[in-house]
Amino acid sequence: MKAVVYRGPRQVSVDEVPDARTEKPTDALVRVTATNICGSDLHMYEGRTDFEEGRIFGHENVGEVIEVGDAVDKVKVGDMISAPFNVACGHCRNCEEQRTNYCLRANKPGIAGAAYGFADMGPWQGGQAELLRVPWADFNALVLPEDARDKQDDYVMLSDIFPTGWHAVKMSGLLPGETIVIYGGGPVGNMAALSAITMGAAKVMVVDRHADRLRLAQQVGAIPIDDSRGSPVEQVMEQTNGLGADRGAECVGYQAHDPQGHEDNSLILNELVQSVRFTGGIGTVGVYVPQDSGGPDDLAKHGKTRFDFGDFWFKGQAMGTGQCPVKRYNRYLRSLIREGKVTPSWIVSHDLPLDQAPDAYKHFDAREEGWTKVVLHPDQAG
Ligand SMILES: [Zn+2]
Ligand SMILES: [Zn+2]
């Protein structure tokens, strides 16, 4: 099969590799029809993780089931499915408690949580390929309705970024009628904006500095805040009568940098503390890592930040962190898409065959104007 293979920092190639196959009776084999390039792929692409050369990227996958193991009895051959990026067993303590993001059995002992094609997230190959092995298929596969192919650019957002944006807003504690500031107008930040609006936020602000991303935020009904034109904290204060937003969402991650390009992993966290009101809540879904060999200083290299804990504590704020437990949300978000309430594909700028992945990675990694989200289609000829 063809697959997008990591070859070292800023190098991927589309290569012929051994076919994915069912290896256990609980597996399903999926022919991938839509698979996204994600911002978290870029951390690995840039060589900022210990992702191994030769591995396949891709954790946001939709496709058709073409084979199931003997122990799979719910998912059927011919089903179109969405695979949550979390690989989860379904019956460990964390899975039973709806924390599939911290499954205790899908990674090596001592590490909770697993994902397809992801650094430190277990042995699972990614879906930027013609075929994908889905383990514990009855638990992990979400069967899509009859419009799965027509709306696959919407449904493909169910693997990660739509639930992740939703999770950021949920962790912030947003109530209908409250205000929220979202830092980061990338795919996840814009999904957080869509989520907050869908949940009934009175005012949603999205902070970024890229015109194309801010336009998307505006299109979905958020107020764009350009942090290259002045302090985002002051702009949020102007929007909230000087009180700060009720809630905040962190959708940037450890490679945060100021408009001049200086990297500082505490920048966004501290801006959130400053721009959220006393006793407000913050949801942090941007990726932070325990080790970052490419970090700009010693603290960052060891995953530490200059977090303003004093202000955070003084203001009595709360913060939720970590990856999204996709299964907690995906069936409900699927119904919002099915019923036409949301169209998360509004952020998609490029639908491309798999062969064009190396070029797409280059453009997306450079945050080039107009490259807001790339969907690859391994079933389409290059
Ligand atoms: Zn992702
Ligand atoms: Zn589990």
C-alpha cells in the first residue's frame, strides 16, 4: 500500500510499504477515504518529538471497513467509519470511566493513552495510507450514516479536531450566555469557536495573527483578535468591560511564539490567565510535552514553563488539561453534522490525493496563507 512515511525533520515521502492487515480477532481493516494533516503532525514533522523515522503519520481518519476479525460483531464490512485518534481498549478502568484518552492498555506499561501514527502514543501506524488497522474495532469505530461519503470532509473532523475543540470549551466550564476567548485560530481553535457558538456562548473571541484563520473565525460568528496589532489581553478587556472573559481555551501548544517569532511555551498560558476573569475557567488542549530537545532554553527542553501560578491562584481560576477523549463526544457531534446543524469542513482549504502529501506538509508547516486545513484522499489518483 501507499503511505506517508516520516523520513526525518521536515521530510516525508509517499512510499510503497507492507499492507496494514488485521492482526487480532478484534481488529478491523479500513480502506481510508479521507485523512487529515493535523497541527500535531507538524510537531513530529519538524523533528520536535521522538517520532521514529519510517513510521506512518495520520490520526484523523475516515474510511470503509473491508475486513473484520472473528471477534468483531457490531462493525460490518462495507460500513463507513470514523476512527477516533485515541486508540483505546474499551474495558480498562479509564476507558470504562470515559477517559479513552488515557486508556491503560493501548500503550506500553506505565504510559496511559495511545493514538495512530503519533510520537510516544504506542505502536499504532497512521492512516495517511491506503489501509488502516483499527484495533478493538467494535469499541473504536464510530459507524457513519448514509451521507458519510458526501459529507466526509465534515465527518473526518470527528477523529480529533472537532471533539478536541469541543473538549477545550467543556473543560473551560462554559455556560450558555458566557464569553470565551480562544487562543489559536488554527483548525482546533476554530473548532473550539464553532463548539462555543453551538453551546450558546454570548461572545466568542479568537486570537491569532494569520488573516486567513481570523477570517474563518469571523465566518463562524467569532470576533477575530489580531495579536500582531497589540496586546490580546487588552483587546479582550475592551470586549468584556474590563472584566476579562468568563472562559478561555488554549489551542496553540508548546511551540507558542510572539508575532516576532520568539518562542516561549508560557506565553499563551500567561495571556490566558490575564485575559480570563477572576474564578474563570481555562481548557488547555494545545500540545505540551515532558521533553522537547528542540526547545529554545533549558526549561523548555525539560517541558517546564514560566507559568504565572501566582496570578492564576490569586484569581482563583481552574484549568483542565490533556488530550481529548474523543469517544465522549463523537457520536453527538456526528448527529450535529448529520442534521445539518454544523459544517466543520468550512475550514478545509485543500482536498488532495495522497501523492501530494509531501508538498502539502511543506505549505501547511509554513502556515502559508490559504493553507488552513488539508484533507488527503488515498483513494483518489494523484
Ligand atoms: Zn490531530
Ligand atoms: Zn482502555
